[in-house]
Amino acid sequence: MISNFIVISSIILALIFTLAWLARPSLRKRIEAPKHFFQEQLQQYNRELRDTRNSNTVPPDGQ
Amino acid sequence: MAETADRAPVNRVDTQLVHAHGIAALVTLLIAVIFGIVVSLQFIFPDLTGGWLPLGWGRLRFAHTQGIMLGWLGNAFLAFLYHAVPVLTGYTVTSRNLGRWLFAIWNFAVMAPGWILVLSGVSQPLEWAEFPLVVDVFVVIALLLAAAQFLPPFFKRSLERLYVSSWYIIGALVFTLLAFPMGNIVPEFVPGAAGAAISGLWIHDAVGLFVTPLALAILYFVIPAATGRPIYSHFLSMLGFWGLFFWYPLNGTHHYVFSVIPMEAQLGAIAASALLGVVVVFVVANLMLSQRGAGLLPKEIGLRFVSMSVLFYLVVSVQGASQAQMALNKAVHFTDWVVGHSHLAMLGFATFAAIGGIIHAWQRIPWARYNGRALEWAYWLLTVGIWIMFIDLTLAGLVQAEIWQSGAPWLDSLRASEPYWIVRALTAIPVGGGFIMLLVGITTGPRGAGATAVSDELLRNPVKAIAPERVAVSAAVSDRDIRPPGRGLVMAYIVASVAGIGFFALSVSLLGIWPGRVLAEQSALMAPDFSLRPTDAAERGRRIYAREGCAYCHSQQIRYTAADTARFGAPTLAWETRFDYPHLMGTRRIGPDLSRASGTRTANWHYVHLFAPRTVVPLSLMPSYSSLFDGAPDKPRQEARDLVAYLESLGQAREIAWPDGDEKARAAAGDNKWALMSLDAPLLNAHTAKTRPRGDAPKLAKSDANELGAQLWKDNCAGCHGLDGRGDGPASAWLIPAPTNLTVRRYSRDYLADVLWNGVHNTSMPAWRDHSAANRAALVEVVRNFADIADTALPAPADLVLGKRVYAENCAECHGDTGNGNGFFAKELPIAPTNFGAEQPSQAESVRVLQLGIAGTSMAPWTDRLTEDEILAVSHYVRNFFDVSGEPAENNR
């Protein structure tokens, strides 16, 4: 019973994801968006890091 | 409160807290690894710590695993979160002061007191939950603080901008907050197998809902950051996220396959384990594709650690899914295979991810010291060390599985494991060295050198640095594609939270609460009417057993497998564990299962075994518990008495219930084939050492395997009887009755075959049924060859007449009219009288026994009742009973 529930619900979930992926191109774009936003954030972070890294080599409290 | 996103991301990262947790992580790691190294050395040198309880094997084992999970990985993850959360969200974490409190609680209210208490003997014997309840309270407080510290920044972002690392971080923080109290506190209040079902959930949740999500958050963070390119597929990553959070919690019961926990729950966990393996393949494929272009051995050291972590993750997950399947689980469960698996998970996959995360953050702390060369050394030492350890333990597990399945003597598996345990201990050199180099790498070298390790090109234009085919973010997606924040956003968070928490609730309901109710019903229906509760002494002994980690070497669950039933007896029924708070079912067998320890050994043997294990079992690996005695096994302190009382109680309730008491159980079992397997088992206690009535031993042919016999004697018998069979082995001074001096007696072959098959009841002489007929035959010849009684003087006829009269008047009531040990009083004696038809003492030995008696038996000294002449006469007379048929003529005197 439990194993049937797990296997059947897994199949249903996999089908839902797959069908959504196939049927809705906009979803594909939307679901991939976070990785691009994250990349932008990383780039911004890196830019600032590059600008500041040589100006601060001492810990804030002088450790 | 979290600041707005106005501050530059670089300044939003609290580098001091990253640094503090990073250093704490490495310090706790080294301490935990030292514990682990000592534990591994104790497999080779069991008396390494001299029987001093605070450094006993069990306590160090507790400290080792808690140190790795909470000290090392906990601090490493916190260090990474202080770096990652501001970058992922654009907001600072909630509060620096909160961070200081969190740091202080994690290290000075959890780790330090946790270790001190565990080593002092205050602990709980639950896998991955060994710190005591008082420390658990502080862990929960710390987890609440962590949630307050790191979650608010995420809730300020649109859900649809939430990157997969963020999902994993949120999931880990929320789920651990739910799973930790369940796994650490509930089993203290839910007995036996029902508690084990909950405990099993936590064993997997600790890895699957705490360690794995945070490790994956690091992998998904560091790979795009180091390669300068987005991950291959965010869709696949989210599929993996939801798949892991759905299936991981449903895996827990696979730690108790073939146990008494309802098979339905076991099969559910097995199915979920297989499905989890499939999902991990997708996750790993995505992570590997995300590294394309970086090469098999990335130049950037942080990425290189992460890359190896991905490979470890693939191997450990496929292995985990496989070993949950019944066919493999039947063989490798309880073996070093599982130990290799857990080391690959925690020291391989999770540790390499954590190191990658720390290095990544370290490189971005402008003032942090950084020694790239040391980190290179750390990588190679750890990679080589972990792979060797994993392969070595996996092979050891297969060897142990083969021996256990074959029914060969338990000690064979120890002997066969020894080379593997030596190799495992030797891996301490590269692994320990690697961790030391890691500490050197982040505490030496110029300040800010980590930043220069990250190439200018990567910082300036990360995508071009590795991936020339950059896809512009703006071209890939625009804000128009994203649903605007507002009510929809709030609803999305609620839906995600309900789904996530629902998964957890589902797993607890299906694999924790439901099995618990079934087991409670089974207990109520099948338990005998009487209530054989543990005595106070046994209950105190149980706490000592738990405190010293005995359950980590000796399981207390006879599984529903043919091999377990043949070796240990009837599989454990639910009611047998109903007084176990918490359960002690165990997850590893280094020594044999102790579910049926009652009646298997004498108390005297237990005392000697606890005090000096190798005196009675020369190949034993058990540490000495001499601290429980006042200098000798015959001077046990109360704790030793309590512990032995507990050991003697194990299985006693079922023994008393058997076979009449099981009628009720049989009626309740109905057609439950698993319960019937236990009730129909041929032997309730099949422990090979258990002594049994004489008479049913298979005959043994004469053996000429002298070398085999000599080795068997040395490994199994010399501890008590001495190398030369004189009864003067290291344990002889403490055993009552003392081991027999075999040089002053000769025995018939059949008699020795019987003694080896059935043991000598109520003495320390166990049965040796697990040895093959060839082994036992070889031992019979060894014993017979010890006999040196040919020079015994012949008696005068008058002596025999006198001896006959004395014997009839004084000895026959026990030894029988014909000397066969079957006198009318024999059955009343705890230790059977000597059968002179099968055992012939030398005449001098006969006199000695008549004069001194045999301590610990019913044979008293006769000097106050018989004259010297009578003693001499009867000593000759009893020798005449010996059946000389089949004996060499020169010995028949």
C-alpha cells in the first residue's frame, strides 16, 4: 500500500512536470530565469569584489 | 533587521562570521577526526586507551559522528550561508549580534558540552543523535536562530527569482527544525521497534534533509560562480529539489529492512530509495553538465573540491539506493559496507562540498589568509584517502557478508576483516594530513591571497573566462516573464511551504506513526500475559550498555532472514522490545547480536570477558571494561554486576514464554508470514555458544589436520585451557569452575565431539557449533593428544575391591553405578557429574580431585569422609569405567 502510493504519486508528479515542460514553452523560460538572475548577482558581486579587494586586507576589527 | 538591498553585495557579506565559523569548522573537524582515528585504531589495538571509559570505543564513536555532523559540517554550512545568503538574496542576514549568539550557542552550548558530556557518559545511543537531550535543546534553539538569521532575506525576494541554492537552504533550515526534535527526542519516549522507526527516519533525515540540501546548495552556488556560467538546467535542478524533498524523508525505514517494523513501511522505504537514486542521477547529470568546459580536474581549487563532491554524490547515492534493496541488504547490512557508505556520504560528498564552499567564501574575504599550495595538498591527500577508505570498507563489507551468510564462525569475520581495518586506519595518514593542510590553507599565507587566486579574468568577465558562448541574461529572460510580486507571491510561498512541510508530515505519518501503531497493536496481541519487566539491576545495566555504545557493535534485532535465524534464532517480535527506551536495535555488527544473550554464557564468563576480553576470546576486538572492576574480574563493582544482569536478561522474556507462551502470539499472528517465521523458527536461541543437553552431537571422524587444529586451538581455546592444554590460560585464574587440565585426562572421541557440539552447561565452556565438522574433528585430536597419563601405576586387586565399595557408597548417586555420570541425583546438579566412561583422569588427578574437590561444581573434597587408602582405591576404581574400545592399546591402562 505505502509502496504503491509512493510509486504512483512519483509517476504522477513526473508526468505533471514533463507535460508542463512540453506543453508550456513560457514555463521553460520562467523556470530557467532564476539561474540567470543568480548569474547577474554573481557578476555584480564579482565586480564589486574586484574593485574593493585590494583596498581592504585587514579584518574589520583589526584581528 | 535585514538591511535593504542598497548596500553593495560585497559589504552585505559578514566576512567576520564567515571566518569565525570557517575556523570553528576546521577545529571541530580535526577534533572529530582524531576521535575517529582512535576508534579505527582500536580495531587493531583494542586496549589502546587502557580501558579508561571516557576514551572507550563507544563514547569516542559517539563523539566522532556528532563532531563530523554538527561541529564540522554545521559550522562549515553556517560559514557558507553567511557568504551565500546575501549574494543570493541581495540582502544582509538578519543581525550580526544574532550571528554572534548563534556562533556561541553552536560551539559553546552544543559542541563543547556535547563532547564533554558524551565522553563523560551522558549520551543517548541513537545514531546521529548521540548528544544528550539537554544539548538537543540548545541545538533546537540554534536551529531557530539560524532560521531567524537566514530565512527573512529570502522572503523579500520574488519566489520565481529564487535560485535552486536558495530553495535548498530554505528547505534544509525548515526541515531540520522539524526533523531534529523528532529524531533526537521522540525515540526517548517511544519504545523499541516503534522508536527505531522514528530513529530510522532521523538517520536519513540528518543526511537527507540537513547535510545533503546544504551541500547541494553549495554545489549549485559554487559551480556557476567558479565557471562563470549558469547551471545547465534550472528545471532539472528544481525537479531534483522537489524529488529529493519528497523521497528523502521516505527512505528512513530502509535502515531496518528485515526488522520487525511492518514490512509495508519497509517496502515503501525501499521503493523511495530506488526512486531517489533515479532523481540523483538527474541531479548529478545536471551538475556535471554545468561544469562542462571546466575539465575533469578544474584548475580552480574550490571548484575542484566541488567537482569531486559531485562524483562522490553519484556513487554514494547509487550505492545507497542499491543497498536498500532486499537482495543486497540481506547480505551487506550491519557490515563495513554501510560504514564505507556513510563515510563516503559525510567525509566524501558533504565534506568536499563544504570545503568547496569554504574555499569559495575564503577567496572572497579580502583580509583572510590563504595558502593555495596547502589547499592543493589538501585536495590530493583527501581525495586519495577517502577513495581508499571507501573502497577498503566496501570490500571489507563484502567479505563480512560472505562469511556471515555462510554460517562460518563469527570470529572468522573478524580475522578476515583485519587487513581491511589496518588499511582503513592507515587512511588516517592522508585524510588527517589533508585536513591539517586544509587548516593550514586557510590560516597561513598572505592576507587576501585568496582573492588573487580567483583570476582577474573571471572577476572581470566571468562567462568569457571559461565559457565563450555566453547567453546574455537579459536575452534569456526578462522581468516580463516573471509574475509580479504581490498576492500571488505570498500564495506561492504558502503553497511551497505547505507542500514541503506536507512531505515531512507524510513521511512521519507513513513511516513513523503508522508503523508505531501497528507495532503497539502487535505487542498488545502477541505479548505473553505475564509482564516480565527488567529488574532494577538490569535497567541500570541497560543504561551502562547504552552509555558505552555497546549497541554500536552488538545489534539487538534478529532479522527475518535465513542467515540470522540460523545463527541467532527466532527473529525478534515487537513485544520483545517494548521496554526499550530508547531502542537498542543497532545498525552495525562487529560482535554478534545479543538479543538472546540470556542463558548463553555464565555470569562468571561475562565478568572475565568484560574485564579482559581476549583472555576468553583471543580474537575478540572488544575493548576492556576493566574500569567497572576493582582490579580483577572477581571483584566486580556494582556497574559490572548491573551490566551482566542486563546481558543475562536479554531474550529472557521470550525464553520463558517459549513454547507455551507463544500460543497467544500464534493466534494473533494469523497469516502474517513474518510473525509466523519467528514463531516457527526451529530454535528460539540458536546462539552457537549456548550450551545444550548432551547426546545429539554428530559423530566426528579421526582428523589428521594437525596444523588446522593447532591454529584453532590457539584462536579459540588457549585463552582458557592454555596453549599446552594444562588449563592455565590467561583467563583460567578467574573462571569458576577452572578450565580443565587436559593433559591429565583422556577422552573418547565421541565425548569430545559432544562437548564441542553442546558445550558444558553452567560452565564457561561454550558450544562450538558454528565450527565445521572438520574444525571440530581437528580440535578433538588436539585435545586427545594433550593426554599424558600413560605412566599411571596399575592398582592392586584389593584396591579395586575397596574402590568399588567406596564408590558405591559415596559416588554412584551422582556418577551412576556404571560411572556414566547418570546417577539418580545427577539431574539436580547444575553441572553434570563426570562421565568416567568417556573421560579417564590420571590416577594422580583422581586423587587430587578427591582431596581438593572442584571449585564451582558439586564435587566437594572427600578428605574428611574418606581415608587416604579409600581415596587411593576409588581413584583407581573410577579409571576402570573408561570405555577402551577404539582406543590405542598402549593407552589402555
